[in-house]
Amino acid sequence: MRRTRRPPPRRPAAVLAVSGPSGSGKTRLLSRLIPALVSRGLSVAAVKHTRHHHALDSPGKDTELLRRAGAAAVAITGPSGTAWFGPEVETARALARRMGHVDLVLAEGFRTEPLPRIEVHRRSVPGEFLCATDRRVIAVVSDEPPPRDLPRLDPEDVAGVAALVVRWLRARRR
């Protein structure tokens, strides 16, 4: 009998948080950063954390009826994609494992989770810099200097942020 060699197991995706207060520009940055990273050949997924309660499923739809019937989780898939409705996933890394084979998972929010992160800070949005107390911050995207020595990028410099993320990924893979 001939044995086939399996490819080596794939390394888990890198998870990089993008954190800052509400209204600081996290989603805007990510919506511009993702295509910049994809154009550099990376496969990217995104996960988002919210502290707010949202109705994620629609009342009366099959998935909602199955959940009410007692299913612990329900997934629906079709030509437009896949949606999963289930209990809260506690960590960004656990959620990232559900994202399939990607190079990078960008995690919006997850401020209290022990992840490397890019902080998004705007002078006009109330709140202290996270990097003042969080040593996991690797860079700051801001319109003002951070309180400690870190790379600071302008919020409009998406190419610069993408280059920083690519350098971070390469260093992580060594």
C-alpha cells in the first residue's frame, strides 16, 4: 500500500487587533486597510467585537426558528456566503479559528484581550491613549503623538499602515 504524504499542518492565522474608542475610525481604517493588504497577496479575515446587544438574526427566518427550537447553533450557507448564529465566542483567537485558512485576522475591538494591537486614536474623540498602559500596542494611528515611543501613522496613510502590518507578519513568522 502506498502512503500519501500530507502537507504540514497550516500555522494558525496571525491575529492583530485594531482598537480604540467608538468613533475613532477603526472601521474606516479597516475598510481601507483590508484591500491594501489583499493587494499585497495576503488573505485577510476580519472579526468584530461589540459590547452592545444586537439582533443578529431576523425573527421568523428559518435560522431564528431553529435557534428558538433549541439548536445550540445554526449556520446558513448559499451563493452569497455563510452566516453562523450561535453562542458568543469568547476570544478573538477562538473566533479567528472559525475563519478558515487565512494569513491574517484583523480583530476590531477586543480591547481587553491579550493581543498585539494597532491603536486608533483621534484628538477629537474623548479617551486616553491605550498605549499609555497597554504594552501590546505595536503602533498608533493618530492625529497626535502618543505618550510613549511607538510608530505613529497618519489616519490617511493606509499604505504605511499596510507596510507596518506586513513587516509585523514577517517578523512573527521567523
